[in-house]
Amino acid sequence: MRALRSIALLVFGLLWLAGPVVSAGRQTVEIVSKNGVHAFSVEMAVTDAERQQGLMYRKELPEGQGMLFDFQRDQEVGFWMKNTYIPLDMIFIRSDGRIMRIAENTEPLSERIVPSNGAVRAVLEVIGGTTRKLGIAAGDKVAGSIFSGR
């Protein structure tokens, strides 16, 4: 297990040094968990309009893809699932790239507020069940161009 974690951290470091992959509003972010490094191709939501729209009205979200909401600075945020038809895992991330908390399998179409429970720089939304399946947990490290934990 220790060897696996060491290899994962080495791969994470090499990917981090290589920098993020960026193309037309998409980036790649990697999460280092106890089970290894997990890469996600994400749409960036950086404007108020993009963050308000989010993943609303989508009927599917492929595994390995998601949306990264960048708030430009650490702040308390809240999300809802209004007009969102698929369950999502919401990963709340501090500016240093550490995962603060995860809201798993949020309820489609719900107007219940899902709070960050603390100041975060970004939120990564992925298909519901992804974090459990991959062993991603609070405290894990996220690498991407917007995070300062180099």
C-alpha cells in the first residue's frame, strides 16, 4: 500500500510539473487519492453566467468528465440541483488544492442548498457515485492550474 501511494505521488508530481492540459474552455485536473491518481476533463465555469448555468438541463455526464466552478478566491458557497437531471458528487476544494468536503449523489431537481461548510476556491462536479467508486475523500489533493499547492 505504501509503494502504491509513493507511485501515485510520483505520478502526481510529474503530471503537476507538466502542467494542465487546456483546450477551448476545458482543462484536466487530477486528484490523488489512496487508490491512485484520477484525471478528469472538466469544463470551466468562471463567469457568473457559467456558474449559474452549471450542469443544468444535461441528461448525461460521462465518467471522467465534469465541471469545475472557479470562484477566483476562497469563499463560502452553496449549490442546488434545480433543473439538474443527473445525480452529482460535489467536491469542495480550497485554494491550496485540498478537498474540504464532498457531497455525494446530490438529489436531481432539488432546491435544497448544498453548502461548502467553509471557504473554498472551487467546486468540482462529477457524476454521482464517482468519489466513492474511486476512493476520493476529504483531505485528498487536487492538481490544476487554479490551485496554489504546487
